[in-house]
Amino acid sequence: AIAIITTLLRNMSAPNNNDKAAVIPTDEGSNDSTKPGFYSTKQGDDFRWPPLESNPEVFAQYLHSIGLPTTFSIGEVFGFDEDLLAFIPQPVLGIIVCYERLIPKSQYREQDKGSPDNYDKVAWYMHQSGTLDNACGIIACIHAIMNCPLVTLDPSTTLGAYKQRVETFTPTERKTALEQDTAFQKAHKKHAARGQTAAVNSDQSKVKHHFIAYVLNNEGDLVELDGTKAGPVIIGKCDGDLLRGSIKEVKGKLERGEISESLSMMTFNLANE
């Protein structure tokens, strides 16, 4: 069995894309930087998004604090054996994987590079930039949450306000809006200081890993969502089994030498009663 190791993350710069440049109007949002919906439009803003620990408790606390209903939670996959998978709460609504990439993007298989042609094959996709530093953990969660039709967000919360403001934006505009979202920055900094993550916040060069998400789209296709790629990666049918379909994809990456065995997997699911 492959051991699932709790690790830290590292993001990579987002690839170039052809959607239009983001234009964030200066008259939108709250004027109070402590309230949801506030964001800055100053070009000189300098916020380094620190890494998050791949820890379900840290992620659940973060997501609940910004507006994810407590009827949803984050779980952990302890291994790929069936006897371990049997303990995972069902249904699994999204998969979040953190792994160390061993090859550059130029060596990805063509079908794994993603495409802007796939934007409309999922309910939500956003790009990730170098400005977002180590925000790939929260971006993976956003991908899982926004592609789940069961989730309803309160627009008065940080997450709900962000969704309401950018829902009609392009993937690049959504990325730019997150870069400038002060309420998100405050929450991210607070939760990045928890767990073992605090040990590397002063030296982000120690962070070697990257988060992605897997979801099922409306056609029942397994989709990989990685904001550093050109667009969503449509993998194909998996008999409606998001968990095992995602595991199969991760095993394929391991077998091809694309990632190391230093990885972790979390689930986005309904909370236990």
C-alpha cells in the first residue's frame, strides 16, 4: 500500500492563457477592509500568500471561518487500500491532493496540460498566479466547493462575497480578484500560522508541494482542476466514483514518475452528524 504522508504545499506560476485581462472596478466592494467583499485595487499591494498544512482540521477551520456551511467538512484519506477507503464518509463531493511534482510542465503529457476549451465543461475554474504564492491549497478547495451543486454560500461571508463578485468573471479575472481580496488574505494568514505550517512561513523556499482538486462535472466526467495549467483537464468516466477515480489518476502519476510518494489526499464531503 502507498503511504499517504501529510505534507506542505508549494504553488507554481500560472501558465499564459488567452482569456481577457482582469479589470476590477474601483467602486465595487466594501470600503471597510475588515468586512467580506473588501479588496484593494492598489497596484503596489504586496501580500505573500503563506503555505497551508495539508491537514483536514486546519482546512475545515479555515473554510468554515470564511463561510463554508458547517454541514460540509474536510476528511483525510489514510491510504489506498479498500479497508481504509471504507471508513471515508460518503458521498465524496471533491478530492484535494497535495504532492511534490518531479517534472516540469513542459514534460506533461498533452492530455494533462489542460485547455481553455474546457472552461465551460465545469461550473467553476480559476487560474493561479505567482502573486498568489502558496495559495494553491485554498484554490483547490475553492475549485471543489464551487463545483459542488449542494453548496449554498451566504453572500455576507468572505467566501460567499467572493463568489458573488466574480461568478461572471473569466478564470484570469477570478485569479486577480483573489489576489486583491483583503478579507481572504487576513483569513489565509491566520490559518497558515496553525499546525506545522508555522515552521516554514519564515522560509517559504522549504515548501515543495502543490495542491490540486478532482471533481465530477455535470456529464459525470472526472476532471482535474489545477490553476497553474491552461485549463481544466477532462479525464473521463469513472463510474461516478470520484474517490477511486482520483486515486487511479494519482497512481498513474506515481507510476509515470511525475510526482513523488510524498503526498496527501483529503476529501470534501458532508459533515458527520
